[in-house]
Amino acid sequence: MRATPHGLPSSTRPPARRRSVPSSTRRAFAVSSPTILKLGGSVITDKDAPETVATNRLARLAADIAGADGPLVVVHGGGSFGHHHASEHGVSRTNGSRDAQAARDITNAMRTLNDAVVAALADAGVAAVPVHPFSMAARDADSDLTLPAGSVETMLGSGFVPVLHGDVVVHAGEGVTILSGDEIVVSLAESLGADRVGLCSAVPGVLDDDENVISTIEAFDDVAHVLGGSDSTDVTGGMAAKVRELLALDSPAYIFDADGVGPFLAGERPGTRIG
Ligand SMILES: Nc1ncnc2c1ncn2[C@@H]1O[C@H](COP(=O)(O)OP(=O)(O)OP(=O)(O)O)[C@@H](O)[C@H]1O
Ligand SMILES: C=C(C)CCOP(=O)(O)O
């Protein structure tokens, strides 16, 4: 990643909005506010064929990411890796499992996909490094998530591009439940004070009844009637959960398809703006 944030003069970049984060969670080693990009599992995998990477699409996305400037965190979803195993073991964000084999199957599948994403980014010249959330995150008995961001922040300060993924997470009283990539995006956006958040999915944005992209969503109730789950095996909720979580953020968030990644990283506003 080159040094000039987003390659744009600061006057042309959208203003950063910040959630007030307790000073104890904002660490030393601070870098300028990062961009957070999630690559949806439905984009980087063939979601209907178990454990199949969409190799060409991933390579194109990696090339777009290589052309971006400034601190960047990449998060990716489960696609046909995590969701397939989660579904087989009956594990979701709310249904837990105390079966260590289930935990290993899901997290190992996600590590395999993460290896492929990191390798594609590295091939494109991105300073990508893997980060495995199962080893660092936890949910308490109220399902509240703790995802320490110190290591990610220090990686950014060292010029790396941390690449996290949806995973299993140890959950008090439940064994393990699923931690979606979208939850990771929201948590890191808050703890790192993200400049902008982008979710690349299989659709060009949130679609209305006539399949047109909705340009801006400011309230969940305005669009609840068009928001559904995912068309593929997906234990974490599809579009409705995404919109609900992104509305809770202070950083501007966008949902777009693979064609929107380059423009998003260049500071443009592709797809649907949430909030
Ligand atoms: N109103 C809507 N507009 C657009 N997509 C919608 C809408 N309602 C439901 N969807 C579904 O939501 C899907 C996007 O959610 P999904 O969870 O599959 O995305 P993803 O983040 O790419 O995948 P993953 O969860 O594996 O990372 C779309 O592909 C579509 O099937
Ligand atoms: C199913 C697993 C392990 C990850 C889910 O992450 P998501 O695809 O971002 O919802």
C-alpha cells in the first residue's frame, strides 16, 4: 500500500465520522483511520459448490485492492467454506456447539479460505497477513462480542494489510457460535475509528422491489420489506442482518458488488450508502 491515503486530496474524501470509543480501547501505535473492506463469501467462493474458491474473481479483486492507497483492513466471509460446515454441524450465531470437532471443522475450513485470500492478495503485491478471529475473540453470556483490536492496529502501523475472516467464536455457556465477517467489520470499525466501510457482495447494492439499487438507507424500517436472507446456504442472515448492523455504525458504509471495489477504494460511493 502506498502512503497517500486513498490517493485523493483530503478535501475530496468523504468526511470521517467517529463513534466515541473509550480511550482504553483506542491504543498507542495509532495510524490514520483505516478503510475496512469486506469481501463477501458469495463473491470469493462459488457459494453453492462446497469449498470452491472463485479463483478468477478473487484475483481481479486482489488487483483492485493492490491499486489502493492508505491503511486497509480486509475481512472476508464464509461462502461455501464456513457456511457449509456450520450448517452441517447445526451451528449459527445463536445455536452453539460444544463439539470440538465441529469447531475445528468450521475454523479449519475458514483458515483454508483465508490462506487462498491472503495468497491472492500477496500475488497481487499487497502486504497481506492472516488474522484468525477464533484465537482472539469471545462472546459473553449476553452474547456481547469482545474482539481486541490491538494486534490489527499494530499490523496497520507496520504497513501490513490484516486479513480477517468470519469464524467460530467461543461463547460463554454455548460452546462455539458463528462470528460473521459483518460483525467483525462493525467491531473493528468502532474500535479502529474506521474512515469508511465497504461490503462487497454478489449484488450491486441493496435492491428495491423493482430490483433497482437503493442509493441511501437511513432507517431499517424504510427498507425492511425488501430485505431478505441469502439465496445460498448462509447461517448468518443475508442482507437484513447486514443493513441492521451497518446502520449502527458511525463510519459511512457502502454495499456494492465486485465492480464497486476499485471505485470504493478510490474514495467514490458505489452501490448503496447505509447511514
Ligand atoms: N433487498 C435485497 N437486495 C439485495 N440482496 C438481497 C436483498 N434481500 C436479500 N438479499 C440477498 O442477500 C445476499 C447478500 O447476503 P450474503 O450473506 O449472501 O452476502 P455475502 O456477505 O456476500 O456472503 P457471506 O455471508 O458468505 O460473506 C444477496 O446475494 C441476496 O441473495
Ligand atoms: C460461517 C462462518 C464460519 C463465517 C460466516 O461469516 P459471513 O459469511 O461473513 O457471515
